[in-house]
Amino acid sequence: MMHINPSLFLHKLIVRSHSNKIVYNETFHKGVNIIRGNNSSGKSTIANFIFYVLGGDFNSWTTEALKCKDVIAEVYINDIVYTIKREIEQVSLRPMSIYWGSYEDSKNNSLNWKTFPYKQTANQISFSNVLFNSLDFPEVKNITESNITMHQILRLLYIDQDTPTQSLFRFERFDLPLTREAIAEILLGYYDDTLYNLRLDNKLISKKLDDKRREYDNLNKVFDESGNFRTLADVQKEIERTTKRITDINKNIYDVRNKVKVIATKRTELNVEKLQNEYSEVKNQINSLKSKINQFQVEIADSSLFISTLEKRISELNNSLLTKQILGELSLTHCPQCLGELKQNVEVHHCGLCKEPLIAEAERANAKRLLQEMELQVKESKSLLDDKNQMLLMLSTDLPKLLETGRNYQREIDLAIENNQSTRDEILDTLLIEKGNLEQKNEYLSTQIKSVEILEALKVEIADLSKSISSIKLEIEEKERLQANRRQTAMSKIKDNTLYILKNDLERQDEFKRGKKVEIDFYKDSYSLDGSNNFSASSKILFKNAILFSIFFASLELNFFRYPRFILCDNMEDKGMEKERTQNFQNIITQLSDKAKVDHQIIFTTSMVSNELNDTNYCVGKYYNISNKTLEI
């Protein structure tokens, strides 16, 4: 059979009691899996265990189920083996433990289990993040900005008994229409994570552009009212002009003091000492700031190199996995150490060099785990790098003001040392006052440099943001056209499959035989046939199951579906479904499964198993009854 990803297959299900006794242990297979038994024999409990261990949120356990400690499943996700485990408790949002490898290996390697919370936190990813990554699902958020979880995905994969017949999705107390729509878009494959990200980027960038324009306008208004310079070149030119005037004044002061000689006093010496002390503090601040800037520059360069190295390793690991998948195992003909020819009588699935067994599944699982860890490291490192770049920008903009303050102190000290006389004549007073005003102006202009730099940076940023929005809008339009085409193809295939199943139903509902138009609205969680859903209770159940199985079978024909080629049904004979009718439905589903050319898995429970299917390879476990229940407690 052909294999299409994403795929999810349950291989083993193990349930343990509080005394660690294994009370359920069955192996499942691809294709149809039937769990048979009388009513109240525990079939639904097993279905709920499967839903729960795969990531569903469930706490309405039966008395028998609460006698169990945990449920373990060995699953194949995209053809890589994982073992997952969850503890059985009467509380919601329980974590999941994951082992990258088979169940047998996990029993002897307890240290390599990793536990992930139900919800993502600032410091830890959730188990849904891990499973989505393994399924190659995008990280999805709905319009409410809450993450779509594995539980939400399973709501369209698990057909349970408690959900009302008019609902396609498994019942949820607080169920948002936008969440249902997002789930359908993901599973039916017309959700484009890049389109969502583009829409989100457009929203965020548009908001950022509005904020920047508002900030730019406010800053411009301040400049208008204060008469300040608007460009960095104008500010620097004014500083140069003012500095030149200060130099001229210093020369004039020197000339005046040479005409009127006054012996330096102790006070003059103290003034020089005071200036030197203040200048020393400013120099220390400058050196400290430069040291911090250099430190951040080194850290940024180091972080950038680290991220680049990780991204290169991720790329190489992806290429390695792809190459291995395409080319398979290439056998060595010569020893890499001595270059001698290797003997070719090596057992199948053994290393041609060391002759030890090859464990392909473990290799792929470890590679996937390493890939996820490196991708998480890259994400965290980039976040830290952004913080460091922001800090470097802040430090760099503070440096010009400090440098100008230092230059002013140096000029004061130089003047005081060269002219350690003082005079109080009117000319000198005028020059000193003018000089003080000019130095104060230079300090203000140095401060203004930062404001002008912000203004100019805002202009550049506004231009870049406007350009980005135009480009994003074009991409959104193109992707929306592709999304619409995929949605139409998906819905058309689902409706055709549904009509096929309905027309092959027994002669119980005339509308099913002559039905022409199936309507499905995931947003409203509703469905109809030729505009009506006013059928008998049993016909509604069959109609609902026909649609959900039609989605599943459509995923076997359309490879752009993200539906993981897995369905779980615990609702075959609800609402008074008669034996012959449910058995006919089972036969239809099994025939469609047998004709499929793509790997898949169907698991359903029934108390009225079809005669053609009973005691065949389709069945999993024994036929359960009140004295021989599913859980051997």
C-alpha cells in the first residue's frame, strides 16, 4: 500500500491497574479493527482510553476505569514509532509522557521518557506541540489566539456516544464556531499555515505601522513647536558651529586674562580638581558603556554563529533523513579504516561493518527527537538575540551624549590649566556667560541627536512597513485563491463519498436513495441532505457517521489532506439503530477500506458485529461480555 503523511496508527494499547498489573493489552493493525462485545462489557471505556492517550481531554471515567493507573500506547506517527503514556485521573488537562521508540524499548529505558504539559507555557512546549511537530502539522492558533490542541483535532476523528446527533464535532461545553472552522480547515488540508501567518503578520504590521505613524506625527509636532532641527546632519552642523564659537570664546578669554594678570588662588586649584574629578566620573561612564557595547556585540556575534550552526545542523539532519528515505541503506564494500574488502555474507538488517543489528525505527525516532530539540533551541536563541540587539541599540544611542559631555569637561580643564588666573571685568563676564550658554546648547543638541535618530529611524521603518504590507497583501490574494480551490475539491469529494454511503443504506429512508445535495457547515456544526435533516433518530446517526467516515475516506484519495488517516468510532448502533442496518454500514465501511490503496486505520466498537466480519482478522481481542470484560481487573 502507498503511504501518505500525516499518518497516525495505533499499534499497541496497554492499560495498567494501580498495582501495575496489565489489565488490557491488545495489538491493533492497519485497516479495519473491530472491538466486539455485549453492552456494558467495557468497549466504550477502551474507545475513551484511545481518545485520551492520543491527546484528548477526558475525565468522565467509569468506576472500572478509575481502578486503572495509566494507559500506554505504541503509535506510529508519520511511520516513526513513539510510545505515549497518560495517567488516569478525574481532573482535566493532564500531561503526557513520550518515549521516542517502541513500547518494549521503553520498559528498559525509563530515563529517556519526557513529560510535557497539556498547555504550552513560557518555558515549556505542550505535548500537542510535540505531536503536531511529529505529524508535520503547522502550529495553529485560531482567531481567539488560543492554540489548537491535539484534543481539538481528535474531536473530528472520534465519533463517541455522548455527542448529540446534530453535531459532527465531539461535544464541547464551550465550543467556539471559529475553533470548529479552524479544525476542519487543518484536517481537510486547505488551511495554509503560511496564509494564516501572513494574515497575522498583516494585522500586526498594520497595527505597528499605525503606531509608528502616530509616534512620528507626535514627534514632528514637538519639533514644530520647539523649532528643533529635524535631521541628524543639521544637528551635527549646529554642534560644529557652536563648538567653533566656544573655541573662539576660549581664545578671547585667554587674551583678556593675559591683559589682566591675577595670581591664582587656592580656589582656582580646587576648581580644576573638581573639574578633573567630574571628568573622571564621565570617563568611567563612557568606558563602562563602551565595554557593555563591546560585550553585547561579541554576544550577538556569538549567538548569531550559534543559531547559524544549529540551522545548518537542522538542514543537514533533514537532508540526511530525506536521503536515507529515498536511497535506503547504502552498503559499504570496503572498510573505512584499512580499506580492505568487507565480507558480504551479512544478515538482513545488520550493519555491514560491525555486524550488529540495525534498529531503523529507533534511529528515525531519535533523529526526530533531536530535530525537535534543535528547532526549539533555535526559537529560544532567536528570541534572546532580539533582546540583545534591542539592548545594544539603546546603549549605542546613549553614547553620543556622554562623549559630548566628556569633551566639554576636557575643554574646561584645558582652559583652567592654561589660564590659572581669574578676572571679573565686564568683557570676561560676558564671554563666560556666552560660553556657558553655548556649552549648555551643545549638551542639549547632543541629547537631541537621539530624538533626531529616532525620527529618522521612524521614517525608514514606516517606509519598510508600508512596503511589507503591500507585498503581504499580494501573497495573501494568491494563497486565498489556492485555498479556495482546495476547499472546493475537498468538499466535493466528501459529499460524493457521503452520497455513496447513503445510497447503499438499506431501504429505510427514501430521501437517502434519491438524495442529490449534501451540505456541510463546520462553522455552524450542521449538515443536511437536499436542505433537510428532518429524519428519524437512527437515520440521523447513520447520516452523521456517513459524513465523518466520508471525510476519512477522502483523506485516502486527496494527499493534501492533513487528516491523519485514522478514525475511531464508538457510535455504530446508537439511537435505536437496528442490527441489519448497522451491520450493512459496517460492511460498506470495510469494503471501502479494502479497496483503498493508502495505509489507514479504522477502529470501531460494536455489540452487533456483522456476520461477514465476526471472528476474522478484522477483530481485535475476544468477544467481551458481562463476565469477560475488556478490563481484566
